[in-house]
Amino acid sequence: KVMVEFDRLVLCRGISEEKKELHVELRVPGITPLSERGVRVVAETDPIRPLGQPRDPGTTAHMDLSRLSGSLLVRSRRPGDRFSPLGMAASKKLKDYLIELRIPASKRDDILIVADEAGIVWVVLRLAEPIGSRSARRAAPLSRTSVRLAFSASERTN
């Protein structure tokens, strides 16, 4: 298979597999393993910390518990997904956002989405690099409690 990814031509061997759609409800508080992705999510409720004290921004997000709708889940991206990147008033198509970040099409299905019943609350772009947390419902200064989500590689035991 031959693919064009921005300014590169990529040759792939073998038959491409369709990725299985991910849809896992998070335990809040608790630990939710995502074994098919090799990660786990630790969800804790915290008192709101003063703004300006980020903690592992690429793998950790704080969300205002009072502004979330229903339960949280981790899922795959879907056609037509929209969200409001942090700092933007308007919503944006997730696909356009990923293209602007120059995420290759072959890698976009690997991106994890945290959503509630109202929509996307966090796009977890890179677990190893502190680049990609966006939360439309981040903890506000008047909030009393937040949900802290932390993604990390699963611990493997032999």
C-alpha cells in the first residue's frame, strides 16, 4: 500500500487492518486499563489547584467536575467529531485540527479522545510528549472539585 502523508510518500507492507473502535467508560475515581492501547488511565477527584500550576500537561488534565455531563469515557475519533480547543471560542472539526498539527492520517486513529455525554473534553495527542491536552471544560477558578485524569503506559508483568 502506498500513502501520501504531507510531504512524504509512505510504503506499507501487508494488508492494512481496520482499527477496532475504542469505547471504554472511565472509573472515576479509579484506574481504567486500556490494554489494547497499552495504557491505563488514573482518575482522581482533587480540590481545585490554583491556576498556573500545570502537572504533566501532555498526559494529565484537570476538568471541572461540576461542568461535566454524565460519565466520562475514552474513545476513538469518529467522523464529524467537533470540539473547542482550549483558548478558542468556536468549535473546530477534529480532523481539521489534526491536519493543522500535521498528524499523519495513518496515526490519527491512534489518538485517544476523552468525552462526556455532551462531547469531547480532551484530545490526548501524545502520551510521551507534553504537547496535546485540550479541554473545553477545564477547571475554573470558582470550582471546588476537579477530576484529574492521568494517562500512562501500562505496567507489564512477566
